[in-house]
Amino acid sequence: MVGVIKQYDVIVAGGGPAGLTAAREISKTGLKTLLIEKGIIGSAPRSWITWYDGLKKEGYADTAVNRIDTLTFSSFLGGKYDLKKSDSVIVNTKKMLLKMKKEALNSGVEVKEKEVYLSCRQKSGSVGIKTSKASYSGRYCVDATGWNSKKQRKLSGNMARNDHMGCYAVEMKLKESIKDTSKALIFDAAFPGKDYFWFLPYNKHDVLIGCFSFEKLDNKSGKRMKDSLNKYIKFLGVSGKRTNIISGNIPLMERKHFSSERIFFCGDSVSSPLPSSGFGLLRAMQEAKLLAKCINEGFETGKIEYEKHVIAVRYPGYELHYLAADILKNMNDAIFNKTVSQMKINSPMFIRSFLIGNDLSLKFAARALNAIFKTFTLQEIASMAIKRDYKEFLLRAARDYPKIEPKKIISTFSKLFMELNRTGLKE
């Protein structure tokens, strides 16, 4: 019947891991749930690297295509760090997403593909959703549309060029097989300049080789990254047929809006900037489960305390990762070389936890801060234009976790801001 707007309890926009997880968990309790996806779930060529134990715990161990023992960080200036016994795996994205879609359908989720989510308007007691094909109404909306979420951008503001990490990668079928598929290059500064590279083996013949830079991927930067990637492939001495191109952007700015009245954000639409989507896969799924739990528990009363719960758990880690993003996006060759060389002062478990983002506690954040100050001088940090004032974060750390020597850290930050002022940079 023309003009009839279908009613749902919850409408989820976005058919990635976060959206599918949230929709499945919400629908399990009997809430009428709709999931909208702009494309075909599992069709986009894309691969993730994550941790096997977490993947197994979530029930997706069968989607792993290759186990990686050693992750290597390397600089052309000589710095190198091997994270051994990493327990990381390459994930078959298509297989994983199709399995998640099946689980969502089995739990009662109505899935609509090839339907673009256009807007969400909040009304009294409901939200109105407009797509490229229809209009819907729901009590609540979950925005899992990813880093380019229109609503999140409206709330958080537009991002500058260096508030992005642009990525350009190719999947290749190699002419000659790889001898050891248990080793991967994860952060390789092979040449002077702003581009970094990775090399991930799926098996002996199929690999993913990529280039990333701390600036927005657009036509201009994309051409440079493509040229850099070709140079890197030649540098590696490999050749073969390029079967897929994977490109996109990851946000490196604060996106602290977990909700806006009846709209809730999860996945890359609200994720902390580091780690990137691959290593952050499990974290995104866990936060989607937390959101679903909050919606299920507060649906009838209208008191959904998602923001309260997620901030209580994640706040220190988010602040830590914003600091790390500030450092990374302003890093030069010498600083990166020093970073890689100094990674050995930390335990492998610490590096692993930082990459996966599974420990965002005050205790872990304090350890990371101490590691940062052991690695860099104040002048080096100032040269990377660290302009954000982390005073609130540090004061909270002082109150909630006194063992981290907060006075010493706050004093160090005060000296840092003095150095910033001395060098002409503003806080």
C-alpha cells in the first residue's frame, strides 16, 4: 500500500561487523529489527587482520585463512621490531560477513540490501529513517555506517586532511610462491617520506600489499600512494596478477558522540582512531554487543545508558589513542625509526594489547604514557605538534588510579605545553 511507513523497534544502518552484531543481539530478545545495507553484504573486496583467540571466542575461527606468527615493524633507517608469537590471523571477510548475515536472519532481523541510508530525523518518541527506496519509523536507530557517518560528521565537525589515514592496497596472485607465510610486514617505512606499507600473505600465492599515509585519500594523494605502492612492490621483488584494489580512509580525530537522543553510534562511526579497522574488529563487535545489551535492557523505560557504560570502560583508552594519533600523523622518518627501535622496551603482550585495543583501562593507558615519555623527549613530542590538552584525562587518572604516578605525568605534560609555547605552537 503506497504511503504506509513500516514500523520497527530498532533500525540498524550499516551491514558491517558492528551493524550485523548489534542487529543480531537486539533481535534475539524479540525486538522487531531492520538492518539496511547500501551494498551486498560480503561483496566488497576487503581483508582484515586480527587476533585468533578473540576471533575464536566470537565464534568465527573458521573464517581465518592464515595464521601469522611474526608481525614486523621496520624503518629504512635501520630500526626494526618483530612481534613474535603474535597469534594474529588473516580473515576471509566475505565468509565472515555472510556467516554474520545468516546469524542475523536466523535471529529474526529483516535485512534490506542495496538500499542507501540517507537520513534520520528524530521525532517525539521515535525516529524517521529515509533511504534510497523507502521511509521507515523506529523507536531507535543504530548508526553503524562507518567512518564517513553523515550524522557523526555533523555532530563532530568536518575532518582536516591529516585527520585521516588514507589507505590504498592491492590483492595479488603471485607468480612465485612465498616460502614463509607465517611472517607479515605490518608497518614498513621502506623509503623516505610520508608513506608506509604492509605485506600480508593469505597463502603461498595470494597476498595483500598496501600503502597508507596520514592524510585523506583523494585523487591527488591516491595517485602518489599508488605510485609509492608500485615502487614498494618492485622493492619487494614480487610480481603477479592484481586481482582486487582496496582503498579508503580511517578517521584520526575525536568522535566522542556515542549517541544523539534516539540515535546510537557503534563500529567505525564512533571508534577510537587507533587501532585501525582490522585490529579493531573485535573491539567494534564487543561494543556493538554492549550497545545491544543497553538497548534491550532500557527499551521499555527509554533509559538507554550506552554512553555511560561505554565511556566508563573506554574513556582512558580513547584519550590514549587520540594522543597516539597526534604522534603518528605528525611523525617524521627519524621519529618513526626511533619508535620502532624502542618498541623492544615494552613486552610483546603490551604491543599486542595496544594494537587490538582490547585493554583501554587507566592502568594500561598509564603504561602507554610512560612508554611514550621513555621513547621521546619533550622537544620531539613538541616537534610533532601535540596540541591537544589532556589535562582532564590526567586528572581522572590521578583520581581513579593513583599508582600511575599522576603528579609526575601531569608535570611532564605541563613541561610539554611550555615547550609548545616556547617553539611557537599553541595548545
